[in-house]
Amino acid sequence: MTSRHTSFLLLIVVGVTIYDDGVTANPVHFKPLQNGRMLATEVPRSKTALPMLTKSNRPSCNGGQKDPPSRVDTTQRVANLREQMKKATLAAYIIPSGDEHQSEQVAAPDERLKYISGFSGSAGRAIVTMTQQALFTDGRYFLQAEDELDCNWILMKDGEAFDPNELEWLGMTLLPRSRVGADPKLIGAETWLTVSNLLQYYGLEVVEVEENLVDLIWKTDGRPDYVSDPIFIHELKYAGKSWQDKVEEVRNIMKQYKVDMLILTALDEIAWLLNLRGNDIPYNPVFRSYVTVTLNELNLFVSTTKIRNNVREHFAAGSVKISEYNNFWAHLATVTGIVVIPEASSYAVYSKIKTASRFIEPSPVILMKAQKNEVEIKGMKNAHVKDAVALCDFLSFMETEIALGKPWTELSASRELSRYRAMQEGAMGDSFATISGFGPNGAVIHYEPSLETDANLTSSSIYLLDSGGQYLDGTTDVTRTIHYGEPTPLMIETYTRVLMGHIDLATAVFPKEILDSRVDILARKPLYEIGLDYNHGTGHGIGMFLGVHEAPTNIRTKGTGSPFQPGYFFSVEPGYYQDHEFGIRLENIMMVIEKDTKYSTKPMFAFEPVTLVPFEAKLIDTILLNKMQCDWLNGYHEKVLNVVGKELLTQNRKEGYNWLETKTKQLHCSAPGTLTISLLLLLVTLYISTIHQRY
Amino acid sequence: MTSRHTSFLLLIVVGVTIYDDGVTANPVHFKPLQNGRMLATEVPRSKTALPMLTKSNRPSCNGGQKDPPSRVDTTQRVANLREQMKKATLAAYIIPSGDEHQSEQVAAPDERLKYISGFSGSAGRAIVTMTQQALFTDGRYFLQAEDELDCNWILMKDGEAFDPNELEWLGMTLLPRSRVGADPKLIGAETWLTVSNLLQYYGLEVVEVEENLVDLIWKTDGRPDYVSDPIFIHELKYAGKSWQDKVEEVRNIMKQYKVDMLILTALDEIAWLLNLRGNDIPYNPVFRSYVTVTLNELNLFVSTTKIRNNVREHFAAGSVKISEYNNFWAHLATVTGIVVIPEASSYAVYSKIKTASRFIEPSPVILMKAQKNEVEIKGMKNAHVKDAVALCDFLSFMETEIALGKPWTELSASRELSRYRAMQEGAMGDSFATISGFGPNGAVIHYEPSLETDANLTSSSIYLLDSGGQYLDGTTDVTRTIHYGEPTPLMIETYTRVLMGHIDLATAVFPKEILDSRVDILARKPLYEIGLDYNHGTGHGIGMFLGVHEAPTNIRTKGTGSPFQPGYFFSVEPGYYQDHEFGIRLENIMMVIEKDTKYSTKPMFAFEPVTLVPFEAKLIDTILLNKMQCDWLNGYHEKVLNVVGKELLTQNRKEGYNWLETKTKQLHCSAPGTLTISLLLLLVTLYISTIHQRY
């Protein structure tokens, strides 16, 4: 009998997800404190139950072993920070990884977390108390953090099922009435309010520390400067829509909301809206700035030395006022009317706006930017063909060299690949630090090779290569996994199942009301069947000559998810990681399309792969593939050869083309049963024919 | 590059899901009204945009046609209700389908929605204003409501993507400052508060009407009485755990929560906790009652005439106080300390508790009851074998009769099946009104045949049979779809894809952190691929000699979902409905089990089918099945024959056994390509052998 349940387990969420780290998140939802009581599962656990990773249980800190080469000793820096905390009478200080725009990737002078802890991952929070220091990060960075943190650090594997989160930890570490400090510019408004509410439960007070304490000690300890490269125009032939038209659309939404002002603090939103790009942050072509939009004015706050005449001309036909970056804060204090404060903006922004004016909403620019227009779609596809040419030609070259016994390392491969990409038209550098991981390094999900860790590429294990390029017409992000020798059966089995999951998700067809998170299980199912999984999200949105991670698409095991829309671009990237042995990840960028189906009773969405790079036949156990998966793979390889092969020939890259021809050979997949039946039939018939011959 | 997104589109939910009707729900989440502004998508749509189904667009009300046989004319009743509304100065009155225990299935005197509207489905709300009358229901009931409502009714297809919900409709229908009345006993506390808040946005006031207005007019219009059957004991050999032990566990949870009292209002929770059953509500062996539990006392409020000595003895060994049903309300007014009010209890209960005492939580009994103990598991499996014997023997008998041209109808089949079930040991009646739908009636998802609609079962179309039994040792719920003639290609294609989805979900293996809703897509994917879907949930929890729908399991396209636990029982029931032609649904009950996998890196859950009834080979296109699906089907049929066949023989039901042997014949599935290759090989070999012979 079909069901209609009133949902029994309703959650009254008055806070919000505090840390949302993909698959591995253990988000802190909490209920209003009713008479001081919380649900059993939410009551802080006792100190003894905490599975903290202290010195004694940090595997690499048990004494005897040599420090990992990437480890940084931050003892002195933490001591200096504690001096400053003492002056400010703080019992704890929180150092997040983001900058004041809540960027995932930050400029060198904003790498405060790395400075204080040594941890270089793109996501994490350090909390320093007068006696302890803890780093919280998610599954992608567990191995990396273990290597990079000195042994004074506690590593909190946030997001593993029973690990406490930082607030519980603080609640149990500090005495009631202690002051916990943080820089209000570096923490989102929603997060700040939630943290503040929850810490009250433990009797702790969150304190806004206006001058960043890390900056105070770092300024005399070699803190780098921000870059001063000029801002440049992202031409209409790439952007497809003028900044005036985009601003007009934003204003129409503002009218619909009946609001007077929109504040933009996210750098990719500002760059997209104004059709401008910059070099302020590595890999992300953005510039540090704030924007306020009213119905008849647009204020851009930016380092004005970066503005040249061409940008002033770009703005000539509209009412744009350019002011110095730091004037933003004074301006905020003067605003009136109803002001949309994007949920992702900092608490500093939030607290500067008068209470009556605050209207917290997701920025409308997020969804506008995610849905690429016709020109952007053409550009993204074109960028992916160029990117595939660079990657295939490079892989072909390196494969030949390695076969000849020439020395290659993770770093030299990474550098050479960047050089190949740079040769393509409109190339603007890499879209993130290449993850080039051989053998055990490949199991470090966000591994970035360094001089200390650089491994030789040999035929002895698997090589994972996750890289991407920025082009004027698009951004790419692709992962392939290669073996130059004889893969083990486990490598073949896991690679094949990762590929099966990749294909099952890539071929999904579903009604438009299905939210992105709901398709996640399709990618994991083949691994689940043999008891395996991967500790990161299955896919993320990607920008157009912008960030390699872009909202809203986020395919993962947790959370409600958000709708897909035609023209969204995102990654499909299941993987498998055998700790200390090898890593596998297979990543393509997909575009959401509307799909005609046999009966078409309702509008359906599907995906179209935009990344066109072959998979590795040597690592595929064709017996495991079903017919649909095998057919998809052959069809994909045929398309790769047609499209990328053609461009390789156009660019006169013959070796690359020959390599591609080999790699895209059609596979024959058939179940062992079928083969047996065929062989049996053959034998029986031969036997009959023999009998015939005899008599 | 793998991602870690801070979630951008955070929803601050201060309200909760108001109506949550499985797959088709369009839940009303809303944000705090900030300066009187709401998000664009949440602003009420203009009147002209409302796709209401008024007389002119109710397909069966366009004039000319004869009224459907199941239509009820409620003109006079609604007029009488409006008289009462006038006296109470109400502009609108809300009539939900539940009773004061928020039961899905209600006793005859509680069928207020059916009395006032004619609509007999298990889920819906009527709203009557002085000039309009609207019924809101979900996808399972669209066709049924269209037939049953007279043409004065507006049918609101709640849950379809762009349909407004009842609150929006009210907001646009009534003048500001209008009073909207409802019975506070019939609406859940959370729902009442949310509705009340949102209606405030439209300037409307929600009024508690203590005396139910429908009862006022119905009492002189043939309202039936409640039944007075005695309450009986559910013996320990079935329940597996004494009521004392269960209450002890509840008290331990209360101590953990630090609360003083727990109120139970859900009838299945009370029956389960006390190991008692009753006959108050059709199909559900429960009795109308309330319970309050403190750390040293248990109060049972129930019609004391239903309590016999055996029940008093059952309670002799513990401190249980039995009071009259209606004394519950007076008792509530006296309670002190912290009181857990289950989220699903009525607003009347909530409002009787002093503010300082209120602690709204899901009832802890929900999860205790869902996770069946060893004895209950054994009972459930045993009940399903008996149920399969009854169903298979009946299907075998009817198939023979129909082949002989004997007349069968939906109703006679339904009655005969009940008779077959009643012959099984421990049988206690059907677990819900059998859905016996031939041809077009099968497309009415929750169709129940009546004298007016009863169709002949012939070889001309598909027959859908969804039924279940209550047994002392378990509850069953099974759907099979049959064709006694030549199915059309569309029937075969859709049946096969429904079966593929069923198998894909039945064989899912996943880590324990994956919530139930996340597996929904596995069942729908094969239909999605050809543009089809079904308008109801994929699965629901089921009780043990209790409700056929039981929280928390609810597998559907919307909502966050809840965790599985080993020992949970639930249905897997994808379907396909071709409106006005036929319906297909394939439903098995599954048990959640812990699963050993090849590598077992983490604890995995999987499902075990408990329902053991064959599928219909005639309706399966084996070419569409992949090897895994074909193997599963053959393995399942083998188990069905072994287990159910054995019991059929034990019960000396030879015809049933023979039928089962035929129906469980192993299928050979192979892709057309394989067959072609095999045949080609055969031909080639034969040809070679011929050549050999020639020369």
C-alpha cells in the first residue's frame, strides 16, 4: 500500500549548518534550547568519550619516526599568538582558512591558517587556547594535515561520524565565562551567529577582535604583500552578456524582493557581474573588492591603483562609482532602507548594517552566474577541447618518455602539463594547484607535490592527476588515473567500479524536481557493493573563467541539495583511496541539458560530458561493466577521438593523435556466462560436425 | 578537483513542513518574515496565476457526462456546516482527515472529511468558506477525488510543482482579519503553530473551535458510534518483550533527556508499548487511548468498558493507573515538571500544557517500535510465509477460474482473498482495504472497489492487487500486477522497468549514514530513462501486528529522510500508472540487515525481501534486464518456491503448489547481441562442419 507519512522527525533548525565540508560533514544542527534541555544526541559528550587526535594518537607523532618532509614547526608562532591572546584576555582564538570574502582559495597574505599551523589545505579551522591547539578539517585533508602539523597540534577529524566538532571541544576545554576571540571579517554572518548562540550554551562568550591577531605577529615575520596587477576586462565575446544587462537583471530581482540595496562580497560574483577579472588570488581570476547595488547606483570598492583607463571606459555607459577598497566599511555605516546581506558575507558586514535594514538572503547572483548563457556554453566547450588537447598530448609525451626510462616526478609532470596548457589559445594559467600524486601520495585526496614530497613516476603504482586550466573562454577541471606498469587486481577492480559509478551518474535522466544531492548514490553504488566508499563529494559546480568550485551544485551524501538547471556545469568525480597505497579518481565536467525521452510525460534533465579525455583500458575489468556502461564508454571514446583527435591534428600534434587513437579503441564487454555459452555452443557444434564426419 | 562548499543556500526554517504527503509533497518551508518581506518564490502568487481546479476545469464536471458512480452530493451537508460557521463567525473551517490521535486510518465516526466532502481517501484536508469549498490531496488520490467530490468542490492537487497550497489559497480567498476555524484536537501542534504563523502573514486569524462543527451537524444525520470491543493482550510469545521492559527503556530515555513526563497520543505507540491490541479502528488493531508516563507512574486513559480482567491482570505487576478516556484532558491541566509532547500530538494537547513544561520532541517510542526484536522478526517472516500461501493459492484458484470463463470482479476477488487469508493461523483480518483495480481502475492509486465501480476481471487488461493481512505475529502488505490475456508492449515495457527499479532498490548496499530518502532514485531510474515516473512514495515502514504504515521509514523524492536500522521493516513499491488505462505496482516488504561485503571497510546495510510471491513472467521483457537483475529474479523465485512451496504442500494446497512451480520457472535473460553472436557462431560452425563433410 502506498504511503503518505506526516513526517515525525521534524527538525526545528534555528541555527544553520556551521561547517559543511562535503561528504564528510558532521553539521551541527541544533534545536532551540527548551528549558535548558537538548536532545540526547546533541548533549555534549563526556571528555573521556572524545576521540581526539592528541600527540599520543597522531600516528606520525608516536616518537621514533622521522618528521614527514612537509611538516612545519609552528611552536614559536603559536607562542607569539598566545602573547597577543593574553593581552586581549582571550581564552581561545579561532583562525579560519578563508579571507574576508569567504574565498576558498586565498591570496598569500591571507594564508593565516597555514602560517599559524603549517596546514596548507583549502578548508580548515584552527583553534588555539592557552594550553592546546587544534586543527579541524575534513576527509580530503586528513592525511595531509597529519603530515603538515607539528606534534603540538591536535588533529580533529571533523566530519567523521563520532568526532566532536570544534564547539563541543571548546565547550569541554574552556572554563565557563571564558572569552573566545575571532576576526569578524573572516567568519560568515550566519556562522558567527550560530557559533555565538551555541557557545553561550557552554557559558562562553564570543568576542569580535577587530585587529587580526595573526596579522599582528605575522607582520614582523615575513608576511607577503597583496599583488597589485591591474584589473582587466572580460570581453563580451566571452561573457555573452554586458555588465549593464546583468546589473539590470539584478535590479529587477531587487524590485521583486522590494529591497533597496544588495551587497556583494563574493569575489567571483563581483567579477562575473561586472565582466572584469584580476590576478589577486592564485588560480582564480578575481580581484579583492566589494560592491553595493541600489536601483540607480553601483559602488565598486577596490584598490583604485588596479583600475586603468580601459576599465573606466568599460564603465562609462553606466552609473558606477569606484571607491577605495577600505572605504566600503565607512559606506556601510551610512546605508538606509532594506539591504540584502548575502548569507555568505562576513559577520563584520552584517554587524555594520542597522538591524532594521538587514535582510539575509542568498545572493541572487549565485544562480544567475551558475546558469551559463549560449556564448558561455560555447566557450566552456571550446575550452574543454583545448584543455583535452593539452592533456592528451602531454600524457602521450610522458608515457613515451617513461617507457624509455626517462626520469619523471610528480612535480616535473605538473610543471610540464602547465606548459602544455599554456600553449593553448586564451590560456590564463592553471585553475588550481595540480594534484599530481603517485602511489601513496595519490591517496592524499588534495595532495599537492612539493620539493619535500616529490615522488618519481615509475611503473610500480598508480598515478593520479587532477588538474585544470583557466582560459578566457572557460575553466576546466579533469582527473585521470594512470598505471605505467602492471596494475594489481585491487587497482583494476576499484578503478572499474569508480568508472561504473561515474558512468551511472553521467547517464542519469531525472525530472527537474530532483535535487542535485539525490543523484549522489548512483556514483557510489558500485563501490558500496564491495564495501568501499570515498571520503569526499561526488561533484561541484564550476565557473566560466572563474572559480573551479562554484555554487550551487554540490553532489554529496548529506544535505538537502539544490535544483539543477540547464546550462549548469559541474564535475562528476567518484574515487577510491587505499590509504598509504594509491588513489583513484575519474573526473569529468558535465553540462546539464534538457532531455527528450521515449514517452516524455514530464520534462527531464540529463548530463552531457564536456571533458573529453580517454579512460585507461588497462585498468578496466570489462567483465564487471554492464552493456549500458560498456556502450557509453565506447560512445564516449568515439566522441573523444572525433572531437579532440581532430583538434590534435589541426594543431599538428601527430604523436598525441596516435596515442589518442590507441587509447580510444573500442572495448568488447561481455559477461563470462555469455562467453561460456558461446564457447559451449561452438564445442557442441564442432562435436556434432565431427560425428557427422565420422558417420 | 574535489570540493568543499560552504552551503550558500541555507534555509532558516523556523516553521516546519506542514503537509508532508510522500513524493508529491510541496512542503511549505518559510523564513522568518524580515521587515515584512519574503523571498520572491515565497510571495503568494497572483490570483490569476492559480491553477485551481474549479467546476469549469474539473474534467468530470464540464456538463453532459453522467456523474461517476462513486460521487457523493454533499450540498446539503456543506450548507448545514455554513450555518454553524455563521454562528461561530468563521470565514473558513478546516476539516482534516485524521482523528484526535492523528491516525491515518480512522474509526467510522471520525470520518468527518468523508462525511462533508464525499472523499474517502486516507489523506486530505477540506476547507470550506462561505462561498467556496476546496479539497486538497496528493497524487495517489487525484483520480479518486475527481470521482467522489460533487461539482461544487474545487479539487486542489496539492503537491504538484506549481499548485498553490491551502494556506496560499486561503490567503487569497479571504479578506484580511477573517477568522479561520479548526478543531485543535484534529491538527498536530507543529502544524497548527506553523499554519497560524503563516496565516498571520495574510492577516488571518486561526481560531480554536472546541466543539467540532462537523460533529454538530452529523449527530442528527446518522453519525455511527465508536465500537466497544474489548481490548486484548498481545502475548509475549509474539511481542518478544514485556510491557514492563519497554516502559523501563522509555524511562531510561526520559532520564537521559532529564524530563519528567512523556505523553503518548499515537495509538500504535500505545498498543506496542503496553502489548495490547484493540478493534477500534478498521484494519489497525489499536484502541482509542492516551498514555502519560512518569518515572514511577503510567496513566492509561481509555474507555474502561473495554478493559476486562485479563488486561487488569496483565498490568498487575506494575504501577499502571487506568482512567476514563476523556479524563485525559483534565489530567493534562495538572501536570508539572518538564513534559515531552511528541511532535505529532494535537494542538489541543500542546495548548493544555503550561508553557514552561513544554518540550516538543519526536516520541522515543517511534524508533523503539520500528526496530523489531528477534521474536518480532521471526513473527514477521512467518506471517509473510502464511500470507504468501494465502495469496498464491488464491491467485492460482482465480487464474484457473478465469481461464474457464467464470465471472470474477474486483469485489469478489477482494472478498475471496480475505477469506483465503482468514484461513491462515493467527489471522486477524486485512491490514487495509484491498486495492483491487482492473484496467482503468488500477490507475487510481488508492482505488477501493465499491458496488458502483466494481469491474469484471477479464483477459482484456491488467489487474492490480494491493492487499495485506493482520496476523498475531505480523502485518503484511503486498502488491502484484497480473494480466490474464495478452499484455500490450507498453504494459510489458513499464512492468519490466518497474520490476527493474524494484530489484535495483532491493539489492542496494550502502553505509549506515545514508538516509532512507537517498535510495529512492534507484527505484525510479529505469522509468525516468523513458520519461516516466510514479506519483507516490517508493516505500514506507510497516508495523508488527500494527499499522501498515509506520514511521520513520519513508522513501521518497523529497525531504531529508531518516536513518535505517537493522530490524526495520518497510515496503519497496515502485509503480507506473497510465491514467484511464491501467496501473502497475510491484510491492515487497523488506527487512534491513547488516551486510558483509567483499572488503568491509565500513559497516554496510542491505535489504532482505520478506514478501515471497512470484512476479509475472508474461509481463517481463527479459532483454531489458541486466545480468544482476535477472540473477536476482531467478534467485528470488527459487526462494519463493522453496519456502512458500513447502508451506503450500504442508497445508495440502496442491493446485497452489503447481501454480507456484510454473510461476517460479527460471528465466533466461540475455542481450540480443549475445544471442545473435551465439547463433552466428552456431551457423558458422555448422557451415564449417558441412564443408568438412563435403570434402
